Amino acid sequence: MEMELKEILENLADAGCTTRDAKIAGELYKNGQEDELIRFLKKCRCSLMEEMHESQRKVDRMDFLIRRAERHAAK
């Protein structure tokens, strides 16, 4: 792999991954377990996507409440 360990760890931190996840990814990288590292990074990505979807659901709920309050205030 061409990416340096430090760069991987910095990107994981920027992405909001846990220290534990960064440690696991670092070990996989150091051990040359590229396939396992890719699989692990994809798993982390899935977790981030789930968080994003949950956040979107919360925003949708807030939008609903705002629209409802605006309709009520306009009466």
C-alpha cells in the first residue's frame, strides 16, 4: 500500500472513527493485511453511512415539526 500509516490514522480520525478502529486499522496495515484492512475500512464506512442516515431521519423529523408549527402560526 502506498498510503503511510500516519495518513491513514489522520483520515480515520477526520472521518470520526474511534481510537479503537484506528488501532485495528493500523495493526492490519502494519501486518500487511491489505484485504482485511480494506474489508475493515468498508465496515467502518457502513457504520458512518448508518449514522448519516439516522441524522437525516432526525433532520426530516425537525423539518416536519417546523412546517407544522409554521402552518399553525399562519392561521
